[in-house]
Amino acid sequence: MNLDELASVAQAMVADNKGLLAADESTGTITKRLASVGVESTEENRRDYREMLFRSDGLNQYISGVILYDETIRQYAADGTRLTKLITEQGVLPGIKVDTGAKSLAGSKGEKVTEGLDGLFDRVTEYVELGAKFAKWRGVITIGDSIPSAYCINVNAHALARYARISQEGGLVPIVEPEVLMDGNHTIDRCAEATELTLEIVFSELFAQGVSLEGMILKPNMIIPGKDCVEKASVEEVAVRTLKSFRRKVPAAVPGIMFLSGGQSEEDATAHLNAMNARNDLCPWALSYSYGRALQESALKTWGGNTANNANAQRRLLDRARLNSAACAAQYTGEAA
């Protein structure tokens, strides 16, 4: 895939007020999600749940791509159809999580570094053969006493840029995901400070390593107080502060910013996205979503491991996707929309 093709895929990912369904939970994470509705995390149950999501009729009205986990991109549906084929037949792009998880960062207490660069080019080559069009790598930045450190941000930024360059060389559009976690009691000011510093260093590394900005997508956190912060922020404040920070640090060449939900409720993630797009006249990039829990939570509870609930669960997924698509157009009017 050449740079023009990469740019075309990146544009398609953020076109027509569509977003991404993040279904790339690791086995450990999906096990916790399934346990929350009383379902055992067997390979078959994980497959059945994700197959239900991917078979949602009309998914492509609101979803441009689905991020998959390594297990999922290799799986077949109950009727023998590849799961990736179910996705592409909907007119949706398959993508793949390529990092191997965040591990403790040597020399820094309480901070993480994401691993997975070893053998990445070969994995990218295989994922392209399996049908993937884009990739995702998540760097984790924690706010706490005396952290994040410049050391942690630099290490994760370097890894994100290495991953992005390798992905583009192999033919995948990289989603660059530097997530400043909302865990903790930090203020919205502290989040803005940490996020802006992280973005500055990440883009410095992307430039240094020759990553084509037109052929990538940024997946960041919003500027939001820590979930345990006593000083809450209104929807309007989150929107204003987020746009302010990103106008300062994100180059105009990036086609789109697809925000992660980061533990926000379904309703909050949608309302914040809508408020940003209502003020997006001065922004050069599309503002969209790449949500996991904020798209799946209601569908998972409705499904509950029973295939008889598939149709109702799919309706819940499509309802949330529709509301987030409306938010991309600044037309979300609340949960009765």
C-alpha cells in the first residue's frame, strides 16, 4: 500500500460522520466484561458475542471500521464464515490491535510502557494477508504524584512512532493512541498539561521517524478531570478545553482525531463529542469516535450470553452508534434522539 492509498483509507475511517467500534479487548479484559453479565469466557462465547456485534444489520451507516484482537481476526463465525468477511460484507474496514500490552516501566514506579515492537513487521504482513486495513497501538500515560515523567512519555512516544512507521511500511494505517488515563483525582488543568506535553513529544517522534501524517489517525483522550476529582467539569468545559489543547499540538495534516471514551459513560462520551463538533469550525481535522465500552455496554447487558437476545442487543449497539454519528455532525440532542 502506497502513501496515497494509506491516506485514502485514513480519510475513509473518518468520513460521513462515522466512527470505529473498538472490539479489540484482550482476553483478560473481555473475560471481565463477560463475567459482568454472568458469561464464561470461552473462545466460543467470545466469538459468539463479537459475531453478534459484527452481524448488526446496517452497521456501516455509523461505523467505518472495527478494531479486532489477534484471536478475533483469525476466527470463523458459527456458520464457517470468517469474521473479517462479515465485517467487509457490511462495507466496514477491519483493523487490528498490534501491541502486546502495557507493562511496568523499568526505573519508574507506577508508570507503564507498551511492548510489541519485536517481530512487528512480520505480524503486520500477516495481518494484511488476513484482511486488516489499519492497526492500533495504545500508549498509557498515568497522572499521579510526580508523574507522568518525561522518561515515560518519551519511551512511549518513541514506541508509538516506531509502530506507526512499521505499520505504514507494511501497508496498514496506524492509529496512534497516547492515552492519558482518567484514573485518579487530578484536575482538568493537570490533564491538559499532561496531554499537551504527551502530544508534543509524540508528534516530535512521528516527524523524526518519517511517519506520513496524512496516512495516520490520532486516538487520544479528551481533556477531562480524573474520575475521583472533586471538581467536576461541564460538558461545555470539556469540549472547550479539549479543542484548545488539540489546536495547540496536533498538526493540520492529520485527517482525523477519533477520541477514546476512556471509562466515560456512554452518555458522557457522546455528549462531549457533540459539544466539540458544535465548535469545530476552526479545526482542520474530523472529530470522531473510537469507542469500546461506550458503544458496547448496553449491547453486552442485553445479550447476556443468550443468542435469543441477539436482535435486541444489535439494536442497542446501533442506537449508540447512531447517537455518536449524530454527535459527529453536532446533531446529538440527548438520549431520546
